[in-house]
Amino acid sequence: MNTYTENKPKSFLASNASSLMNLQKKVYRTGTKLLVEKGLLLCLIGFLLGRAVILSTLSPFVIAFVAAVWFLRRDKLLPLITFSLLGAFTYSVSHSFYIFLSISVLMVLSLFIYQSKAAEKVLPIFVFVAASVSRISLYAMTTKLTYLEWIIALVEGVLAALLLLIFMQSIPLLSPKRYKPLLKNEEIVCFIILLASILTGLIGVEIYQAQMEQVLARYLVLVLSLIGGAAIGSTVGVVAGLILSLANIANMYQMSLLAFAGLLGGLLKEGKKLAVGVGLLISTLLVSLYGDTVSTLAVALLESVFAILLFFITPSKWIKQVAKYIPGTIEHTNEQEQYLQKVRNVTAHRVERFSNVFKALSLSFKTESSQLKEEELEIDYYLSNVTEKTCQTCFKKESCWVQQFDKTYQLMRDVKDQLEVDNQLNNITNRQFENHCIKSKKVMDTMQQELSFFQANQQLKKQVLESRRFVADQLEGVSEVMENFAMEILKEKENHEQQEIEIVAALKHVGIELEKLDIYRLEKGNIDIEMVILFQHYHGEAAKLIAPILSDILDETVIVVTEDLSPLAKGHSFFTFGSARKFVIDTGVAHAAKGGGLVSGDCFKSMDLGAGKYALAISDGMGNGDRAHEESTETLRLLQQILESGLHEQVAIKSINSILALRTNEEIYATLDLAMIDLHHAAVRFLKVGSTPSFILRHDSVEKIEASNLPIGILKEVEVDVVSAQLKAGDYLIMMSDGIFEGPKEIENVDMWIKRKLLEMETKEPQAMADLLLEEVIRTQKGEIEDDMTVLVAQINENQPQWAPIRSFRHFEREDIS
């Protein structure tokens, strides 16, 4: 009972709150349906525009609005005309007659362009004719025409045509179902003109001598000043004040009041509603001093108070909803970020789906039936073909295949296996088969003939299986790349508030003021920071001061990645900072073509693949000369492109092998020696395909790295031997082609000879070491270059930045405290 009584009020309040929210949503939906879908909003606007008159005579608003609705919302035209005439009738009978006459002329003219594609171009002319002809006709009925009446009619026609163009941009903005994420400045001004024109229809409506059009105009300025700032607020004030002052010349000073209120309110927008309201009161006091009497000041203050009260009771949620469509507002920025986030999510989701598709395709190509069962079936088909040509006409068929099936089948299997391996039978099997089969000679001849078809079929199936495996590997590699790409898309700029505070404070301490700071990543080895800084004169502060300070704060060596300096003496410069690699590579290459020629069949590349990966590769084409050079160059070109795409090294090599093997029927091949070095951890992976050994020189020892397999392009399925090793600072990596390794022909143990030569070298420069090793090999050949030679030497060293980390001011403060 106690639990029930305690929980009852909570559940009662919760249910009431839920019911209230549902009621509000229902009222909002109902109101939106009545105003927008049923056209009630257009009817109310038409009613007020029917009352709108400027310069005591002209009324170009309603005819322009009716024409715009005729073009955009033709189904709501009849109710709009009815309400427009009612509004005009509340102003005066003669005015309502003019509105009726102008609308009638417009409707008659519109019959000529009812289905025309050029209606949008011709409609302003028809509006001009309808407005000016109706006005001059009305003057002709009442007074004698003079040049003044003709000018008034022409001015009204021009204004109506201009307002038509403005209203045609404004009417679509009245719908809450807007999918356009941004309003242009022109659209905002057009919409303000429409609202000011509507307010003109309220002239004459008073509450305690406060003019309602002035109250709502100031309310409009308050709202848009809070949303868009001084620029939007003052613009709204000028436009609204101008149109209202045309309606009542006595209120000309109201334009100054509204413009000043918009400017002052926009400047005080950081103080929210209260500060913007105070700005309107100050503007009212200052501008209203131009009035003749105290009563004028009192009325102006009363109108401002009414506008401020209306402004205060406006829900902030509604104001934020409007702010989403105004450029430069926080709400619009957030809306754009949400939109971009949605686009990123959708794009990443699609990339993931493609990745899953490729992964599923890869699995489908990898899915294989039992190889043993398939081999048994192939053997059964083979023996069936043999027996069909030999045993079907034998009188001992039933004795062999019915009564002694197992023995006959096993003997046939043994004969097939021996013929396949040795191309003949051994004495034991031959004697057993002759004793069992009376047509043994014929059967063996038939089996020999069918065996060639069987082996060809097996070879074809093997090639198909290898092709399936290759395609599966390719699809799996593409799937991994796309999956990683989807993860990169979803990465957003993370929030690193604490690091931002420390960086800003540390740079300010040394006299550097940041204009902009963006921290995208702070992962170890993958830092990404952008800065915009204003320098009076730049003297390399980014590398000398900023990067060392960042290194101290982030506890990692940071360097300048890019510098985009302003050419101006005092301009904004853009910098990006990233992680320095822990290790760097210094390479040297020496090569020579066969016979001292200019074209070598060897090709080498050193490739920086990004993300701390560095690749060294040597390829040796078949033979020498131009053809070998093309093969090796093409191999490394394909390798670089595939590695840069993000595919795994082994998949890349298999892809190159298939391309080289399938692109021509000619016999071409190339060796490939690839070393993938991780510059963050100094780990190296050797991938060797038909290449010679490599060596790692470390102080007083040399380690040999080798693998044994065929060059790429020979077989459909290439074998890639992967050997891993851990390098240290100061180690040398020596890679070479077969011209170097097999060059010393008179030396029995080439491995020991190369190791000894490397250890005896006094120089430690990679280029000098490569030159010396090439020279030593040529000397063993008595100065003759018998094959293309290439040797690549790479030294790995710890990265020593030019500028050491600078201890930031927080360390000094800690020392002072201690």
C-alpha cells in the first residue's frame, strides 16, 4: 500500500505531462494543417494586403500577391480573392472596387497563358497592365485625367510587377515543410518585404493608442536581431520602416527607430532577450526625442513595451527553429553539421555495404566442395570411360564387375596410378592385371589414351581453382580497404578541450596569439593539428617555437607538416603539425647495365606510403635490354599503385603476378624483392618472389635474409615468402639483384664473401657502401659487366628533430611552487 501511494503522484504527474505534450503536438499539427494545407494563412495575408495602401493612394500589394498565388498555388486562388476583396472593403468602397477591377483584368489576361511555359516571364507584364489600367480607369470615372494620374498609374504598375517577383520568392518560405537548409540574403529581404507589406494592412488598428503595425514591426526587429545580429537586424529595420513610412508619411522617423533598434539589438544579442529588449528601449528614447509632444514619446514607449512583452513570451524553441535557416547562426551551423554527419553516416553505411558485398563474394569464391570427393568422382568418370570402350563387349563383364567388383575396381585404380606416375606398370601389377583380365593389353592402351584427357581436365580444374583463389584474395583485399575507408569517414574531429587550453596558454606565454586552432587527432604517431596565426614578420617560429612546445605538451615529437605563409607583412598564415616518425631512412643505390650499356633490366624504387610505412623494392626483368627494363619497371609501377591504394602487400604481389601472367601469351617474368619498413617501430617485412637474398648489417655481424620461389608471371598462383625482422637504429639493409649476388663466379661461398666485404667497409654512408660493393663485384669479373647489377643500401636511424622540445610555462610554475 505504501509503495502504491508513494508512486501514485509521480505516475499521475508523468501521465499529465505526457498528455500535455501530446495535446500541444496535436494543436500544432491541427493549426499547421488549417493555416498551410487548407490555405487559411494565404487568406489571412490576402485580407491584410487588401487593406494595405501606401502614399494614401497606391495599393500594389494585393494584385502582386494574387498573381504569385495564381502561379504557385492555383488551387487556393478563389478563397484568396474572396478574402482580399473583404479586406479591401473594410478600407473603403472605392478601394475595393479598384481591387476587384485589377483582379478581374488579371484573370482575363491569365487565360492567354493558362498552360503556357512562358507564364513566368509574361506574368509581370500582365500584373503591370492590370494594376495601371485599373487605376487609370478608376481615375477616368471620377476626375479629369492629367499627367499626374498617368504617372501614378504607371508607378503603381511598376511596383506591382516588382512585388510579384518578390512575393514569388517569399510564398514558398511560408510552408513549414522546407527542405532547403539555407536561406540566401535575397530571400530573407524578400520575406521581410512580404511581412512589412502584411503589417501595412494593420494600419488603423490600435490598442491604447499603440499602433499595431508598429508593435509587430518592432517585434520582428527584436526577433531577427537576436537571431542574425546587427546586420540582419538593421536590414530588417530599414526595410520594414521604409514600407510602413510609405503607408503613413507622419511615421517617417519610425524607419530610423527600427534601423537603430535592429543595429543596437544585434550588437547586444549576446545578452539574450533582455539585452535586445533594452536596446529597443534605448533606441525608442533616443529617436522619439524628435517628436513634438510628450504624448508622442509615451506612445512610442508603449509600443516598444508591447513589442518587448510579445518578444519575451515567444518560446525560445520557435526562435531557434527560425535561426536554423539564417546563415551565420549557431543553430544553422549545428544544422549543417548534423546534415554533414548524416551524409557521412549514409556514405559510410553504403561503403560498408559494398565492403560486405565484396566480402561475401570472396567467401563464395573460397567455398569449395570436398576435394577428396571431387577426385573420387573424377576417377570414377575416367574408369567409366575406359570400361565403356573395353568391358562393355567382353563376355566376362558380369564376372569382373558384378561378382568381383571390388577387386576389379582396385586393380584398375592401381593401373591408372602407375601409368600416371611412371607411364608403365611394374611386374607385379602387370602380372596381376593380366591374370585377372583377358583383354589386359587393350584395357591398358585405352587407359593410356584416356589418361591424357584426364590429366588435361585435372590441370584445367586446378587453374580454375587457382583463379578462384586469386579472385577471392582480391575481393577480400578490396573489402578490407573499403571497410577501413568507412571507418575513416566516420571519424570526426574529437574534442580535446584540455589540450587546447594548454596549447593556447603556452603559445600566449611566448607571445604567439592564435587566430584558430583545430585538433583533429592526438593518437600516438598520428597527431593532426591545424593552426592559423597572424605574424607581423615570420622567422620560422612554427618549427623553432610552436612544434617544440607541442612536443612537450603532447609528450611526442611534433614537426611542421605544411606551411602556407601569407605574402602580406601582417597576414594570416596556415600551419599543420603532425607526428615525427621515430625512425628515418637514408638510402643509396648503385647500378650498372650489362656490358656497360645505358638500359638496365633491373629497376628499383623507394616509396613513402604514408602512415609510417616505407617500401624498398628491386625488380629484375627476364634477360637484358629494353624488354627486361619494361618488365621490371611495369612490375614496380603496379606495385606502387596497388600499395598506395591500401591493399595488403601479399595481395598486391599476387595481383601483379596475375596481371603479368594474363596480359600476354608471351613468356615474361620478373623477380621482386620488397622490404616493408615500419618507421614507428623499425620492424621490417621481406616479401621475396624469385629474388636473391638480402643482408642486414649490424655492428660486427651480418644476417642473411633469403627465400626460395619462382619469379612472378610464370605461374598462375605465386608463392610469396614473408620473412620478418626487427631493425635497430644504425642498422643497414642491403638488397641486390642476381647480377650482384651471382656475379663473383670464381668465389665458392658468395654469402661469406659479401658478409666479409660489408664488415670490412670503413665508410658508413649508404651511397658509398653501394658504390663500393658494386665495384668489388665488377673487379671479380675483371672489369666486365656480365649482367645487369643493382645494389640498394638503406640505413635506419632515429629521427633527431632540429629543435628540441621546449618546456612550457606550466613546468616552471610547478618548480616555483615546489
